[in-house]
Amino acid sequence: MTALRSLAFGPGRAVVVLSFTQILCWGILIYPPVLTMPHLTADRGWSLAFGMAGFSLALVMSGIMSPIVGGLIDRRGGNLVMAPGALAGALGLALLASTDAWPLYFASWALIGVSMASSLYDPAFATLARLFGSSARRQITFVTFAGGFASTVGWPATHLLLEHVGWRGTYLVFAAVLAFVVAPLHAFALPRTPSPSQGAVPPSPHLVPEQPLRPEGRVFILLAMGFALHALILSGVTSNLLSMLERGGLSAATVVTLGALFGPAQVAARLVDFLLAGRTHPLWIARGAIALMAVAFAMLAFVGVSVVVAGLFCIAFGAANGVMTIARGSLPLLMFGPQGYGRVIGRIARPALFVQASAPFVVAAAVERFSDAVVIEVGMAAALVGVGCFLLIRTPRAAPRQ
């Protein structure tokens, strides 16, 4: 009964609300373009590359806005930032569905980018850090665990809506969900007052640094580089990987089946992290995750493409990506402390989002100019450099035991 009261009236309510809205926001803002863009561009007579440039603009805008949004959450709280963010997304999607003029098309994606910056993981992490302080790692893990189901909801819902109401109707339905479900939940259901002492499990003493580091200089740059390299791998390499596996001799059905392993592996890894949260420093999680990515690419490079190797790759890659998302939220919190965390994580996210926006085009162009091996080589090189970045960061000295 006490636990239920805490969920209903205490800060733990934020975990429930954000777990639900992250599924909706990721399922609406990130996943649909893969399915809707061919219909949208065919209807308007545009090339697919021109259409996807709008999505890239949204990612760039998200990178520009992330530190600003994070700073606002630090000062005002998540409800006063994430609710308007959902409304910005609703307006952008409604405009996207109702206009055929390309300037308004890109303006709609700019609005969607503002919504990404104020509705997805980073603002959710900042909200949790404001509520739970340095004890927020477990809450961050739980929210990302729930968010891992976004593709499971988003892609089938998009496919169903496309069949029944077309791409314009799909975006109008999604706009309504953001305006009438997500925005009210963010505005009225998120707790407004920080209560770090309630409902949170404090981190293990051996993980808490004696003194939080300043979010600048060598450590900050290495962290930003490491997470930007992860974004390069995730966006640039994976966007070209499935087609590369098909050209490597696997059937389209096999490739799709193997690709489906990514989601369950990601969720399973997050579940393990949730159960072990507080026992392992997130810096070691980041090191291990990106090293596992390097091993996965090495398997493809030195063993070759086969069903077994590709399956192992998808499982390893999905698991590594699952915990890297958690490390991106919990590592800056533990290293730099909860004070000003929203702006810090926004600054870390900015280069990663810029890379994420440009990487698919750069890697695709390299594949056309050279060969499919570029995908594997870029992935393995980026992962190895990422390992180096995280290894160069020293684990802060723990506070002395009382």
C-alpha cells in the first residue's frame, strides 16, 4: 500500500509517467519516418534523400536546443519544459501533414526537432536527476527499459495507420496523441518539487566520487567524444548494415529476422543493468558496451557474413546499445553531480546529435564510392576509438566510507 501511495503521490510517479510517455514520444517522433517517408515523398514528387533531409534537420535542431532545454529543466522542472515540447511536436506534425510547400516542410521538421530536444531521453533524464539527485540511476534505467519497447509499438501503429488513413492522417493522429495525451501528462502528472530522499535507492558508497568533477576540460571532451562515436556507429553504420548483409548473400527475410533480434537484446541488457544498478560504475558499463561493439564488428570483418555471425552481431550490438543509452544518462550524473545536470547532458548530446544527423549520408556515400566493407571498417574503428576515450577517463576517487 505504501509503495502504491508513493507511485501515485510521490516522486516515483515521474518514473511511471516518463516510462509511458517515452514509448509514445519515441514511437511518434523517431520511428515513423522510415515507413512514412516513401509515401510522403512519392505524394509530393520529391526524392527520398530530400525528404529525409527534413528528419536530419530535426536532429540538428535537437542538438542546438538540447543544452538550452536542459538548463530550463534544471531551473524550472520537467513539467514546465516537457509539456510545451510535446505541443511543439504536435504543431510540427500537424503542419507536416497539411502543407506541400518545401519551406513549411522544413519549418515543421524544425519544430519537431525542438520537440525531440524537450521530449526524449535527455530531458527525461534531467527531470529524474532534478527529482532524485545522484540517486537517479535506477530510475533512468527503468525509463530506458520501457523506452526500448517504442519500436514495438511505433512501427506496427504506423503501419496500421498508413493502411487506413494514409501518411497525412497518420501524422495528424500522432499530433493528437502528443497534444492530448503526452502534453497533459507532462504538465499535470510529473511531480514539480524535487524530493531526492523519497523513493530513491542511493548509489553504493564505492561509486560516489569524493568530489564531483567540473563539466569541462579533458574528461568532459572525452565523454562527449565517446558518446558521439557511439552515435556515429548507431546512426551511420546501422542505417546501412541491413542492406549490406543482404548484399553479402543473406535473404531479405533472414535479414529482417536477424534485425528483429536487436530490440529484445537491447531490452534484456537494460533489464540486467536495472537489476545490477548501484553495483557497477557506469564508466565500466560504457567501456564494456563499446568494446562489445568492436568485437561484434571484428566478427563480421574476420569471420565473414553468415547467418550465425550476423545473428551474434545483432544480439551483441543490441545489448551494447541498450546499456550505452543508460550510461549516457547515468555516467554524467555520477561524474559531474546532479547540480546543473540538465545543461551538462544537453551539451554532451549536442555533438552526438550532429553526428547522428549527418552519419547516414556520409557512410552511404562512402559505401557507393568504395565498398560494403567500409561499413564494417568504420564501425570497428569508431568503436575502438570510443574504447580509448572511455579508458582515458579515470574513475573518480570514491568518497571515504563513514
